[in-house]
Amino acid sequence: MAMILWLLLPPFLFLSVSANTQTKVTDNPADELVAALNANRTAHKSSSLTDNPGLACIALQYIKAYQGDCDAVGGPDAKKPADSEFAETFAPNCGVDASTLSPITSRLLGCQSKYVQPPEAFSMLMKNEKSLEILYNKNHTEVGAAVTGTDGGAPFFWCVLFSSGKLNNSFVLEGGVAKISRPGCFSGANDKCSGADDSSRPGHVWLYVLTAFIAVGYAFGL
Ligand SMILES: *[C@@H]1O[C@H](CO)[C@@H](O)[C@H](O)[C@H]1NC(C)=O
Ligand SMILES: *[C@@H]1O[C@H](CO)[C@@H](O)[C@H](O)[C@H]1NC(C)=O
Ligand SMILES: *[C@@H]1O[C@H](CO)[C@@H](O)[C@H](O)[C@H]1NC(C)=O
């Protein structure tokens, strides 16, 4: 049985939103977010990260664990998915071989009552020095991104997980195929997907940068 040990509790930061424009690259907002992250990384002379569908699917599961409760992401009532959920729920839901779960070294999480396009989500997630530090971390090898609304509407969650796992030996999909589930979109699976467009609604933005990049977030053992 896999045991997960959190070594460091992430700090929570509160930020606000801003707009930006970039060109559309795929038909999946999570893929577009990864493209934006990688474009920015390579412009900064960091390597491009592998978009790992297993990790990205786990990012979607991670979001769903909040059950649409933005307030639970950060602030005084901050919660995070229980450690055991990675091996017991997220991995099986995604068809990820639990023995290939690798350390998730950093994460970015945003929650909004309005759907924004991926380039805007990128700049929203980056509105913090710590975010850039995470983005440019040279230890990262892979990334996975996900976005979903809640019950077909607001709030919308964006989640980016980074790992320094060994390429193609981490978050391995059983049978090599990602288990696509709706609602929600995740990156890396060549899956056409649209984020719910609810842009007519004005609303609050909650953005939390969660990081455990100083130490490995958790470790798996037997
Ligand atoms: C990378 O993203 C940051 C934060 O949005 C921005 O300030 C910077 O200009 C971007 N760099 C490039 C090369 O696009
Ligand atoms: C990269 O990993 C090494 C070895 O684990 C660690 O000492 C270093 O602090 C890490 N660098 C960053 C920027 O996280
Ligand atoms: C990793 O991926 C490369 C390129 O797709 C492949 O040649 C190699 O066999 C893979 N390694 C493992 C351990 O699966």
C-alpha cells in the first residue's frame, strides 16, 4: 500500500486577476495553458516541460476534490485533498498506475466566478513573484494542467501541477490511454475540450499559489 507523506504545508497567497492576449494553439484550454507556460519558460531559457496527461488528469481530480468551494482552496479555511486520495482515488479515476505516482513539487491553483481564456488564466496565475519562481524552476520535468467549472457553471478552477518525475516513468497511464471524464478539461491527452464559457458574468477572483517547491511535496513508499 502506498503511503504519502506531506513534508511541507504550502503557503497560501491571495491575488487578483488581469487580462492578456495570446494566440490559440489547440482546442483544449488546458493544453493552451501549458503552451503558454512553456512559451514563457523557453523565452526564459528554461526547458520546455513535457505535458503529462496522467499528471494533468490528476490535476482535474485535485480540483474536483474541492467540490466547487473556492474558499476551501486558500484563506483561513484552507483545505487540500487528503494525501491518501492520490493513490486511492485520483490515480484509479485517471487510469494512472499508482506505483508510478511521482512527487508533485509545485502547484498553482486559481478559482474564479468567471470563465477566462487560457492566456488570461496564465497571467492571472503568474501575478505573483512566487509563481514565476515556480514556473522557471529548472528541476521540473513535467507539467499537467486542468480547468473545470462546477456543475456546469461558476466557479471555475484552474490547476497546474509540476513534477520532477522521470519522464515516461511517472504518472503512467494503464494501457497508455487517458481516461477522459467530463466536465472539465485536462492537458496532454489530445482531447478536444472546451471550458465552459460564462464570460458574461462579472465576478470575484480567488487565486491561490500553492507551493511545496522547497522540499518535495510528498513521497511514496511501500
Ligand atoms: C512571462 O510571464 C510573465 C508573467 O506573466 C511576464 O511578465 C513575462 O513578460 C513573460 N515573459 C515572456 C518572455 O513572455
Ligand atoms: C532542485 O533540486 C535540488 C536537489 O533536490 C535542490 O537542492 C534544489 O534546491 C532544487 N532547486 C529548486 C530551484 O527547487
Ligand atoms: C521513454 O520514451 C522514449 C521515447 O518515446 C522511448 O523510446 C523509451 O523506450 C521510453 N522509456 C521507457 C522506460 O518507457
